[in-house]
Amino acid sequence: MTPVISFPRLRNHYALAALCALALTLVSPAAEVKIFSISAAPATAAIKDFSRQSGSEVLVPTDAVAGISTHAVAGDMTPRQALEQMVAGTGLVVIEDEKTGALGLRLNPAREKNTENRQTMVPTAKVTKSETGALKLDTYSVLGSRIRQTETAGPSPVSSYDKEYIRATGSMTLSDFLNQIPQTYAGIASGRGSAPNELNPEFGQRTETSNPAFNLVLGSSAAPPGQTGVSGVSLRGLGSGSTLVLVDGRRAAQSGNGNRSTDTRQGFVDLNTIPLGMVDRIEVITDGASAIYGADAVAGVINIILKKNFTGTELSGGYKVSQHGGGAERNVSVISGFSYGKLSGSVAIEYYDREELKASQRSFSKNQNHTGIQAGTLTATGLPKYGVDWRLNWGFPAVIQASGGTVSGNFNALPGVRVVMVPVGATSTPTLAQFQTVLTPAPGATLVNASQQRRANTAEFLALIPESKRKGLSGNFNYRVNDHLDVFTSLRTSETRSFYTAQPGANSITGGFGSAVTLPAAYNPFNQNVTIGMILPEWGAQSQRVRTLADAITAGLRGKFGQTWEWELGTNWEEQKVRQISRNFNPAPFAALLIAADPAQRFNPFIDSSAPGAPSQAALLETLALYPSLASVSKQMGLDFSANGNLVDLWGGSMKMAFGGSNLKGEMQSTAVNYSSVLIPVATMTTVTGEQTTKAMFAELSVPIVGKPNAQPLLRRLDLNLAERYEDNGRFSKTVPKYGVSWTPVQSLLVRANWSEGFRAPGITEYMVAPSIVTSTLLDPRRTPTSTTGIVESRGSNLNPRPELSENTFAGIVYEPSWVKGLSLQVNYYDTVQRDVLQLITAQSIINNEALFTDRITRAAATPADTALNQPGQITAISRIFVNFGQVVNRSMDFVADYRLPGEQLGRWRLNLAASRTLEATRQLAPGQPAVILEDDTAAPPKWRINAAVFWSKGDWNASAFVSYLDGFTVNSAGSNLVANSTAVTFFPTPSITKLDLRGGYEFRKGLWRSYGKGLRVTLGVNNVFDQEPPFSDTVWGFNAGLHSQFILGRSYEFAFILPL
């Protein structure tokens, strides 16, 4: 049911927000002759090519050229000549400013008189002049403000990446691309700063307060990860829950599973449900924007804009293969668009798949014995700390140890022998003489025992990159009723399948991976009881299979009224269904298989099942498999309205306003089926549900204090921005403001700053953690003795939490020196402080800080003995439901440089640099403890992350080079807890690492043969040119996958093409 919008009362005060709609000078196209090579294409794409090749910006509202396709242009000519050739016969004409010579486009007046006879409906673009006299088109939307702008720099720092840039990076999935942006960080594997990452095999196995309950000698990968096949995004390392993701400007639905690497199950948007082939461009706001876009926009906003306004048909595809094998990626997409009278639309289809990559296929992960690698130093002695042997204690074929016997612990038939091994290659039960005797202790042991005599390297089972298959379809349609009203609709659907494999099934004598297995004398050739340890390769690997179905529909009306006002009314519906099935090993029935009455149903542990000719026992072992499942459904239904336009003319220009509201309802349901690991497993089904309705209103004002009419020296322009947003989700309401100012002292310089409040409302999944109760023994510092038994701990979601609050401060400059044509420089500073973060606090911390949590501790009445000792009564219960407590701080700077070199004798060149510098990162989440400084720690973004790129094109040829740099870390507290520094050991720092990617392309303008393949664009690339391997980390995988997943493939080669049809 579509919710009915109901606006809460907007509070009487408005907040000032950062809107700096100050123009940087647009350089007029020079009259000199230039080399042009522009393909026939939709006007939006062709005009971008023209701007790039002419060296001048041409601002064109997207809807002004909807449905228009321009002609191909090639050769030496002036920019005006090139532009005129492009738009000849399209209904657009070129105009030129008399004073500056700047070029613009407008609708042919002859066609304006008879718009009904035009094949495509193109609104007239109003042409105005900027404060410098340069020609400008009227308005266009800028992410970061709801108010349309007429300038190239909006009110907030925004980075925009079009599809050509995305293609040039070689990324084949949306998450791959976003994780390359310097402001994002995926290196935190657990906790509130984390974001799901399908390329990090340990993601989902730990939270802030929990670790896998397995024998540590096996490593934390002993179970499949909690979340296979999903990926989120985190800006500034503040977590996916603090990063708002929009699709076409509207809030995207969150996954129904929540982030399982956080105690509270923070919400996140699964990027894998949006195929990259559907994406036209991506815009990123890199400062807080809650006052404009609402909850979760604490760290910033990522707006994913899907393909639309396309005419014609285009086929594209790509293939990426590693030099070392495994992990190959393929994609193919088709987009087709049309414009017929008042109706226009486009449809895009994409398919993507990726092969699995095993740990055994890489030199840095295939050897799980790290005892020969120094990983750090021992604190007490300064001696080397060598790595761990991560191989399982038990290998294959089986190791057998005597139990009992005439001489206790020895085989009666093999005097003096305690341990034997099944010989490799045995296809039937060996004779006693054929068993391989073991007479020496395992390395590091003093007695001869079975443990570690034959160890298993499980690299052939462990997946570094999971198998994945994805397909998607999207459509966008627009019907122009008249010049003042459009009807629009869009839809998208996708299916994602992923499969991950982990450790194999195993049984051991004591401890390890499984329980003790004793084989009575009647069932073995030794005529006495024995115990057996082995992995079971025929059983295979533990695994996890995930399928996600995502559907979304948006429909609405948009129009114009008055001279400047535009409005939009829309409704949207989204649904995601996730089905996860794990395959776990149940060791409990294994002993029964060894002594089954029917020999055909009895497992024989005394053969090598991998040997040619050995009988298969896979069907018997399959009975040891458990298949727990998790099915979730999340739905989102919304109605929204927005309008913006000019209010009144002031001293410096027109005051502009945007306002609107929304009503968004979310529903989620999750059903888990788990099995007990006993002889006859018992299934338990748990279903949790949640829903939340959020009503919001916002208003924003842009006030030009100084502009062209009243400009003064060193005060060419001064704008103020005021914004406020009110949200009410039924549990709490919150109003947040944003105040901003932008100042242009001289033509080439823009200075801007803003301050805002933000908030993060708990996602629905954070209300869906089922309650549980455990009994603990804890220390009570207020009593003697301090140890207290029988304390009942209650855990689970807090149904009435407070929102997490934040303050954001931003300041930045944009400089485009007139004496270096084509150069643009930016420096931005960010300060984000989050308070009252929702978390799970340990029971002992609550007791130690009772004054802070008096309502969470229940004590019995003091006994006479307690009164005599002047102490309170005994603690009987502690509430550990989620609590708002603590503070997270991030302060950072961004640096951007973009330079388009003048002169084209050697082709067109563009240099780009984007860097992010972490200045401060602290976390104070533990009560009574000082803030933890995270600089140089993997629990926060690196000090430096830098991307540099060079683009070149000449005629039909083009090339690019990308260099990415990730700074090193001194401390690793975000990865496995087994490689984090402690009082006993200091691990080596994680070194910095650099990657170089190269690509080159050619366009067959006249076709491959005759006219076939006309316009085909082919690109060849080499990723990780120097074949850099990820730095060593003493984990079962041999590296930190959260930090260095982009280095797993090693050197890889790619082929991509685009073919107009």
C-alpha cells in the first residue's frame, strides 16, 4: 500500500547551510583551429566530448537535449565549426557571446513556433551571463543542494565520475570502483567503521565483542563468512551505516540482513544489486549532508545515476583475466533508447560473472605454514616472533593412535609403536605391515602423538575470491504532456548469486576441528581400540551460497510553474529478497558411520579416497552435512515532493529556495533455520520482523549577499546558505541545520565553508536482533569478595534508542589560476564528530561504570552481612541491550588537481590527482577509558591515499594510466585479533603499496571491414603492471584482504569494447 504523505510541523527556526553557488570562470572556446574526433552519440555524451577536446566547458541541462543525437565530427576546425557540424539538423543552433566569444546552444526559433511537429521535444535553454560575462546556460542540478545552480562549483564538495572515467579504471563492479575512491575505506573487518566486502574472506566472522568459537590453531576461517556476496561502502572509515546511498537522487533500500560484523547489525545498501553496466555516472558528496538528504548522511552521500536519455543501441562488454589464473571476470551489456514524439525511454541489460580464485592459486596464500617468516618481535626479549603454522592438525589420509593396549598407549601388534598413518595411495585397508609407523614426536612436541604428524594445508579449499554471477535490467521512460508537465517512470531488477568455500570437514582425536573419534577393536585391523584424526576431502569444503533478488519501481510527475520554479512528485517501491544457505560440517554422527552394522553404510577410514581406483564414500559423508539457512525480505515504499525556484531579487541576485517532504516506510522480515550439531540434528526456526516509517520536511535558502549587481574589489560574490531538515520516525524526531557561506574574492578563487549537525537513525535491522539471556560470573568492585556468580545478562535490540548525533565542519578553496589555462586546484578540510553511538557494551564495563548505567544493573537487597561490610546487595541481572554511548572523531583533508594541457600537437592530455589525508581519528567507546588514537592503525583510514591519472587522446587513439597509492599502517587492530599488537608481541608494520594500471584504445570510425563495426571502440589494458603482491600478514590467507583485495589477482589483462548498433 502506498503510504499517504503526512508532514510534521516544521519548527520555526531555519538553519543556514553550505551552499556556495559561486561560479568559477568558464574559459571561452578559443578561435584557434583544433583537432576534433567526436563520434555520433546522444547529445549529452557528445557535448562532453566537445568540451574535453575544445578545452572549454559547455554547460547543458540534461533535459534540454533529451532524445537528441548529434553527428560525428572529425578533422581540424574551430570549436564553433565543430559544434555547428555536431548539431546540424537537430533543432539546436549555436550562439556566441559577442563580448567573450563563448559558445552556447539553444533551440532553433523556427522550430519553437511549432513544437508539436518536432520529432523530439527539446525545452529551450535560457542563456544568461555569469558575473565575468561568460556565456552560461540557465540551470542544472548539483548534488549537495536541492537548489538548481548556474555555476560549476556547488555548495558542497562534490566529485563526479562519468561512465567514461569509470570504464577507464577497469572496474567491472560498482563496489570495485567505489572502493578505489580515496575517500572510501574498506580495511575495517569488524565494528561500526566496517562495510561489507565480498572480497574480504574474513568479513562477517567477528564483531566488536565476539570472535569465532573455534580452536585458534585453525584460524578464524574455520567457518564460512557471515555475509557472502554482499558489498557496502564506507566514507572516511565511519562505516556503511553512516554513508547514505542514493539511486537517481532517492534513498536506496537497505539489505534485510544488516552488517553482521557489527554487534548492532547496522544497515547498509548492497551495491552488488546495482550492476555497473546500468550506471551512467556517480556523484559523491564528501561532507555531512543530513540537513539536506536526511539520516545516515553523516560521512557523506553517494548518488548513483542510472543510464537514461539515450537514443540508439549500444553493445559493450569486457573480459579480465589474471596472469596467474583464477578470478576471471566477464561482462556484457546492451542499452537501447528511443525518442518518438512526446515519448522517450531507454532499456539497459547487463550480465556479469566472476570465477572463483582459490588460496592455492597464489604464491602468497598457498603456503599456510608461516613458521619460517618473521612477523614481528617478542616484547620481553626482543627476539623474532615467527608466524603461525595455519595448517590443520589433521591431514589425509588418516592418522591412527593406539588406545589402551598391553602397554598402555601402544599397539599390541606393533611393539613400541603408538602412532601409525594410512599410506598414501591405499585403495583398500592395508595390512599391519603396510601402515606407516611414526616413531618421532611432531615438531615442538616431546611425546609421540598423532596430533600434527600429518598436517593439512587447506589452501585448495579456501576461496580468496568467491564465484559470482549477476544479471540486471533497468528501464527509464518519460512522456512530455506539454512544456510544463512530464510523466516519468523507471524500474530496475537484478539477480545476484555468490558461492564461497572455506575449510574442509575434519575429525580429530582431541580438540581441533571436531570431537574425539574412537574406533572399537571390532572395526579396525589392530584388534584393539584406536582413535582417528583426519580431514575428509570427499566431504568437501564448508561453504555458503547466496542469492539476492532486487526490484525497484519509481513513478511520478515533474513540471514547471512561473518563470523559474520546478517541482517533482514521485513514489517508489523497492524489494530485496535474500536467500542464504550454508553447508556446515556436523562431526557428531561420524562415530556412528565408523561402526554401522551394514558394511555398505560403514565408513572406512583406512583408505586414501583420493587414490585412483579407491571406492567413493562421498554419499556416506554427505550425511554429516548441515544446511542452515537465512531468508530475508526487505521492502521500502515512499512518496516524496520537492520544488525549487527563485523567491525574490536581492542586492546580489535572486534568492532561491527549495523545499519538500517525504514519507518513507520500510519493512523487513528475517527467518533463520539452524541445526544443532548432535547425532540427530534438531532444527530451530527463528523469525524476526521490523518496520519503520519516517516522515520528513526540508527547506533550503540560497541568499546572494553580493553578486554581479553590487560586486566590489575582493568581494565579487558572497552567498549564504540556510537549510534545515526535520525527521520523525515514530521513536524519535530530530531537526538538524546546516549553515554555509561561499566567497569569491577574485575571479579565479572560490572560498567556501559550512557547519552542520547530522544524525544517524538506527536502521530497521538494528531493531531486529533477537533477545537472549546468558548467566555469567563477573567481578563487582563494590563488594568483597568481588567475584559474583549467577548474574543474568540480557541482550538484544533497544526498541527505544536515541539517534546518533554528529557535527560536521567543512572548509575549502577552489583555485583556477588565469595564468595556467586548464588547471583547477582544490583543498578541502573535514571535521566530523559522532556522539551517542549505538553499541553493545560488555557486562564487566557496565559494572565498572555503574554510575553511568544505574538503570542497567539490578541488585538484590543488602543482607545484614552486606550492611556490616558497608557494601550494596549482590548483582542479580544486567541489561546489555544496545546503548547510546561514546564518541568517534575523524578529521581529514582532500586535495584535488586537474590539468588539461594546452596545445594539441601531441594530442590532448589531461592530468588528474585526488588525495585524501587523515589528520586525526579517535574512538572513545569504552566507558571509563580514554579515547583510542587510531592514526596509523588499520581501524581508521590511512594517513594518505592517492589516485593519479593521465589521459591522452589523438585522432582515433586514446590511452590512460592510473596510479593508486595506499599508505602503510603501524598497527593492525582492524584485522584478525591474532595479528594485533599486544603486551607480548609487536607485529611488523603494514607497508605502503602502489599499483599502476595502463590502458589503450582505438576507435574504428569507418568500421572493421567496409562499414561493419562502424564506431567500434576497443580497449586493451594491463592492471597491476608490476605484479605487486599484497603485503604479508600472519593469517590463514597470508595477507590482509580488507586492505589489499585489489592486489589478489596480481597482474591481469583486460579487453573491453563498445559497439554502436
